[in-house]
Amino acid sequence: AIQMTQSPSSLSTPVGDRVTITCRASQGIRNDLGWYQQKPGKAPKLLIYAVSSLQSGVPSRFSGSGSGTDFTLTISSLQPEDSATYYCLQDYSYPYSFGQGTKLEV
Amino acid sequence: QVQLVESGGGVVQPGRSLRLSCEASGFSFRTYGMHWVRQAPGKGLEWVAFIVYDGSDKYYVDSVKGRFTISRDNSRNTLFLQLNSLRTEDTAVYYCAKEGNDVLPDYWGQGTLVAVSS
């Protein structure tokens, strides 16, 4: 099974700043990766699919990049509502696997 | 709009069974694959299972293989997850989610809690 390692596990960043979250796969996964945002008590929300494609309705301050084994989620101009836990998910092969999550406090 | 409503969760003793349901509306259920994802209390997300649009292929995480069964009834727009031989480590909120672009889950239900305890 493919292991997804996310970093950092948590961070605190001021409003207006830019933040980058990293996800590393234990083997190459082409561009088969997405990013989710989850707020306490809520279901996850898809932000990015296929590494860099923005899901409909998601603000353009969210962006994704990477290929092979190393991927990043970047949030530019952080807003208070961006406080949440973020997860990557690989859909290259079954079983799919999530990173362990990054808790972001804005 | 897309709606997914899970039900069937509850408190169950180890070794017992439970059947979760996910009623879908707002999209053509029979043309999309469906996922189950779970989240133990205070922990991260764990992908559990996937079934293709017509039920002909199913995939599972290793920890539930042989114990859980994903299925669907396209005539009732409903997804199921049969949980057998439950263990305390299966305690979690179980979410159903619709397949989106690239197979990734896009729309999610609000989840149903399964608590396995003696």
C-alpha cells in the first residue's frame, strides 16, 4: 500500500500570509492526488484534484503543484476561515490513502 | 444539488454486525462510483472502500477485507456498507462520498457514528 506523509502536522500563520503544506508518497503516483479541507464536526471538502485542478467553487487562493512523489498545497493570502485541517489523498492505486493531516490555525 | 445521507450507525458490541446505508439524491447515482471513508474520534481520515457505478468491482483497505462488504442498489439510489466481526478499532464516523473527477471523492455526506464497545 502507498504511504502518504504530510508535513507539517500543524502550523499557525497570520492572516494575509502564504502557507505551503507538503505531501510525499512512498512511490510515484503520477498526478493522482487531491487535497481536502476539514473543519471540526464537518465532512471534508474537496479543494484540488489531479494535483493542480481547482474544484468548482473553491477560491483561487488555493493552488496545488507537484508530480511523482512530492506535492504541495499552497494557500496565498490566508483568511480566518481557512483555519482547518488539510489532508492529501492519493488515488493512484487501491487502497487509496490519506496523509495524516495538517492542522492550520490562522 | 447533491445530497448524501448516511444512517445505520450506533453502539454495538465487539464481534457483532451493523449495516450502514447512504441515500443519494441530486445526481444520477447509477452512473457514479461511491466511496466509504471513516474517521476515528480525534484522528485523521481513512479511506475504507469503493464500488464502481454498476457494482461490478469493489476495493477495500486491508484492515477491513473479509469483514466489510460494500454494495449498492441503483434502483433505490442507495449505497451500503455491511460491517461484520466489528472490533473496537472500527469505532469511527463513517462517511459516504460520491466519485468525482479522477475518481476522488467530491461530495460527502455528514457521516454516521459507529461505536464498538462492550
